[in-house]
Amino acid sequence: MKIGIITPAPARSRYGNRITALRWAGILRGLGHRVSISQQYDNKELDLLIALHARRSYSSIKRFRRQHRDSPIIVALTGTDVYRDIHTSRRAQQSLRLVDRIVVLQPRALRELDSSARRKARVIYQSVEDIPVLPNSGRKSNRWSSHSFDVSVIGHLRPVKDPFRAALAARLLPQSSQIRIMHIGGAMTKEMEKRARREERINPRYRWLGELSRPRALCALAQSQLCIVSSRLEGGANVLSEAIVSSDPVLASRIDGNVGILGADYPGLFGVGDTRELARLMTRAETNAKFLPELRKRVKKLTRLFDPAREKRNWAELISEIAAH
């Protein structure tokens, strides 16, 4: 098949949607298909269109459907699609009606779809290859001191990620705590950059490392003792999958995008924007000898969900299903 993947994320960017598009392209090529990636549908002859983001890819979905009435379209829903746009945006709603199949990244997203959309929907977890270990990247080389308890926060600095929640919680920790926040991600605005630099100046527990290459970000994740995902809205965060595969204990905001992966009874969940609850969990992770191993045990049980062979098999089944239909 000739397959086109549409993503709003620019080429060579490190946005989650671009990373997802590149990974899916690799999977589909491994299945024997010819795959191209672009930001908009450019009138190419394609057998299948896969669009990330129902609202932002609406024009491409509409154009492809007009030109290829019998060719299938799959739309993959992002967090802003699932938990905002499909309820408020006519473009997103129209995309759901135009496509043949809908991909969501965790099962709780199905709750947000009406019955007609739910019949088209399939859950495909985002897989993660083995986490790389870079040369000369031993655990102590990335630490501020040999005694620090390093906590990683990975994600671009934008409001939907609530990016400074861990830093604010770290300010509430007792003086004896050795917790240090390693924040990885590019600032999406000048204001976000100013805030990150100000936080570094006033908060000795916080370091902003900026945007790193994916291998270096994954290496930092693997070397940290704890990962925090504080987002206000997620469809199924790449970093959560990556933390699970690296067996890195996670503290995560109690939103469907996180709960749909970790489970409602996961002991490391905290209320959205609840700085004090997050601070209590961070202290517990550092000082309670049983809590961190319990979190690690729980995430290890989820590793199989993110097996690359499983994701490849799911895509092969979905494409076969569409071809037969």
C-alpha cells in the first residue's frame, strides 16, 4: 500500500505527534508498505491516509475524502482531540464522521466517543524500543551530587503539561530532602522560557535542561529515580510509555490519559494541579523504603503493553481489517 501520514508537527521537530508519526512510518514500512509523512495532504495518490489530530488535520481529511471517495482514512486522536476538540470543534466532529477508523492510545479515551465513533475506534498503545544507554553517561555523571535523588520531568513547556508543578512541589519539601528536579523540554513561548530561568534562580532543587535529543532525554529518564507526568490533559503520553519501559517509577496527575494506562488504583496518582499532594508523594518516594519498589513493581507489570511487536501486530490487523472492508 501507498500510505500517507499527516501530522501538524513540523519536520525535524521533537513534538510528540512528530515522534509518533516517525515511529508509525517505521512500523508500516516494516509491514511492506510505502510511507510518506507530511503536514498536509498534498494530492498524492495514496491507498490509505492516516491523520494525527482530528481538528488540525481536518482540511487534509476533507480534501482526501473528496478526491478519493472509496479510499480509507484513519484518524489518530490526540489528547486535545479526545478531551476537548471532539466535544467543541465542528471540524473535529466532522473528521470523525469522514474517517473509516479511529485510533486512540489508551482505553479510557473510548468513553469520550459517541456510539457511532466508538464502533470505528481501536486502541493501539504506543510502543517503546529499548531505552538507549549513551557512552560516558553513568548515573553519577548526570547528578548534581552523588547523594541526590533525581526526578525527571520530560515535556515541552506549555500550559497543558502543567510543566512547573514538580518544581513548585519541590519548594515544599523538607530541608533534609535530596530531591532534584531535572526538567527536559523546549520552551514554547518566551514567557515559558523566562519562567523556567526564574525558577532555576530561586529554586535550588530545579534545573531546566532545555530541549535534548531523544536518546539523551531517554537516557536521563532511565537514570532518574522517579518520573513525574503532571499534565492537565493527555491522550496517552509518550513519556509515560517510556518511563514504564525503563521501569522508572512514576507519579502522574489523575487524568484519564494517565489513569487509562496506569490504572485507577495506581498508588502514584495525584490531583491535577495539587502541589501539596505531589510534594507528599515525592517525600514518600524518597523516604519510604517500600513505596518506590511498589511503584516500580506496578509499572513493570505494564511493560508488555508497549512491546513493539504488539504495536506492529495491531497495525497489521487494523490495515487488514480496513482492506477487507
